[in-house]
Amino acid sequence: MRLEEFDYPLPKELIAQVPLEKRDESKLMVVNRGSDEIDVKRFFDITDHINEGDLLVVNDTKVFPARIFGEKSTGGRVELLLIKKLTDRSNGAQVFSSLSKSSKPLKPGQKLFFDNDLTGEVTSLLGEGKIEIAFRADRDIFNILDEIGVMPLPPYIKRDGIKNAGVDKETYQTVYAENVGAIAAPTAGFHFTDGLIDKLTERGVKIAKVTLHVGLGTFLPVRAENILDHDMHEEFFSVSDDCMNKIAAAKAAGNRVIAVGTTSMRSLESAYGADGTLEKREGETKLFIYPGYKFKVVDAMITNFHLPKSTLLMLVYAFGGTDLIKRAYKRAVDESFRFFSYGDSMFIS
């Protein structure tokens, strides 16, 4: 499968730079795989397409303000994008893998200094521009990051994340986010409000949660001309007994399991064991879903409009059907939908 098969023309002005004032007023493209029909509504109309007894599975990961700015002992400036928290050291150090940006490459043993009395030491070089850094602080580093960090907005959002740091900490997050650990948001969930969730549950729609901490891979383009040569980055996921029980109940009653976003989809499909059963699972996943994949758990999905040549778009092609999704994307461009993280949404049934 060639990478160019997953390309499409996208005017830059359709890439959403800011969120809508009201989350659930984004456009909703309804794509029906059974009839090949495509309709356009608003996201709050999703209540017309999710039935009593259906199970919505959301990703409750929470993005942390992973961009921090500090100084080297020599006085030079340094910027870090923290990627993932690693195992804490016995000496109390809180260790992360990170990308770094400074005038000169960082070296093992180098000390770094940040606001709020946070200090760090480069402990090793991990390759591909990554470092391992051990922080020392008198409290949990995630609490400090909430005070000094900036949300790690995707590179296609061309505005100053520092100036909008307070706004993005609220808007670049789902309303149900609770488990800290992601450096990118599960953006399909952005369209839900507390009120919309209440309306769905009052109608008998069930809600289950999984966790997948979206990592660096979401920012990285696919470079392999044959997509089968692409190596997915590992991401932590967790699917609980409660989620598994709700899926079993929904399936037994003949109701649908609806994944909110590609991350929920990958979590559920990763939890499907080689023995053909679903059970509580937790660990790292590198599951790469592309056309030809046989879905085992999910019956419908809510998703945003994704970057050309991205693994996210490949997953959507796999689920919705290449021809149908290509037609949907062309209509989205023709009708000036908003694309990517802060953009509009799609429901594939």
C-alpha cells in the first residue's frame, strides 16, 4: 500500500486554528456505510444517531502542559517537550523522556533550571533527538507543570501557544479528561459538553472509559512509501473490567459499541486477545490499523478530519471504506469544513 494513496488536497485556510466558542456546534458529517449516504448536521444532532442501549467508549486521558522553558547552567535557554514519564528512581528523581531545543545539543550530566524551583539533569541520550531527564522537586512534577508548562499544541496550529496558554489548558482537553499522561488530546471528544453527555445518558446511552496516553507518534508523519514499513510508536493503554463488562452487555443486547476517536478504537481493538476474547488489558500498544484490517469490537465511531498521509486517516479508511471516506473528505473540503484538532467531526455508522 503506497503512502500517496492516503493523500488529499487541503487548503491551508481550512485548518482550524482556534476552537469554537461552543463545542457541540461544530459540523457533523454523518457517513452511513450501509447506504453509502453522507449527510451534514451539527454535532449536537448526534443524539439522533445514537440509540438507547448503545455504548459510547471515550478516552479519558488528560493532556499535561508538556512544554517547559528553562536555562542551562551556562545561562543558555532551553525548551523541552516532555514525552512520557518513566519509572521514578529510588533517589526520588522523577524521570521523563523528552525532546529538547537549545543552541547546542544537551549532554549527559548537564543541569537545567526551570521556574518554581524545578531542576533537572540530563541522564542519557535516547537517539532521534530525544533525551532522558531526571527532575528533582519537593512535590509531584505534574502539579508543577500545571503552573509553569504550556500545552503542546500540534505544529499545524500556527499561533503563539504561550500567549494562549490559559485558554488552551481548558479547550485542548475533553470535558471528561482525568488520567494525566498524554501530550496530544483525543480530539474527537472535544465536541462533547457535559450537557450533551447528560442528554445522551438520560436517553439510555451507556458510557464506558478507556485510557490511551497519546504520545509523540501523533505528531510524526509517515515517511515510508510503503505504509507496511511504517513503525508505530508505543503508547500506554488501559481497558478495565468495567469497560469489558459494558461491552459484553451491549453486544448481548444487540446494541452498538461506538468508539469516540481513533485512540478509543485502538484501545479496544488492542484489548482483543489472540484467543478471541475481550478482557481487562493494560500495557503498551503499537497497533497499526490500515485498510484490510478486520475490526473485532467496534460497530461505529466518531472522529475528526485527519491529516493527509497520517496513520489516523488510514484507520478511518479501514473502518469507513476507502471510496466512501474519500468522497466524504472531498465534500468536507468543498463545503469548507474545519480540519484537524480544533475542527469538525464525522460519525461513521
